[in-house]
Amino acid sequence: MIQPISYLQTDPQWGYIDYSTSGEQTNIAESGCGPTCMAMVIATLKDSSVTPAVTAAWSLAHGYKARNQGTYYSYFKPQAAEYGIEAYQLNYNNLRNAGDA
């Protein structure tokens, strides 16, 4: 059984690292829930050295930080792909129709 790695976005190791796009000032603790969640998935399944600092930096470098908000939903699939993880973006319609397949 896989033992999941658990991170808190407010952890002092990375919580105060800048996670800002142009025109805002924020950090992982305030706006980095997406990269924190993705770091847990990657660290558990592929590379235990990956932390929220790593995934937040990747998000910023690739334009997935939404100004005055968090992270764009479109971030997760390409970030997972960087580590060979297949991810799917679900929404109400494909959840509602999942039993129809």
C-alpha cells in the first residue's frame, strides 16, 4: 500500500515563498492550494523530493497562476504530465455522465 505524502500549504518551509503573478503580492500559504495538492500527488507517486515550492515555481513559470486568485484549473493536467502522471480535468457534465460510458 502506498503511504501518501501530506503537505500543508502554510508550512513555514514554503508557505511564505512568493506565489505572485504581475500586479499582485501573495504566497503559497495564501494562494497555493493547487500546487500544494499537486505536490502531494507527485511526491507520493513519482518523486518524494517534490514540494509545494517546486510545483508553485513550475506553475508560475508556465503561466498557471491566476491574478488575485489561486491557480487555473488547467494547471493540473500539464503539471502531472511533467512527471508521467496521467490526469483528467473533470467537470459537472463528465461526472454526471460517467455512468453512461
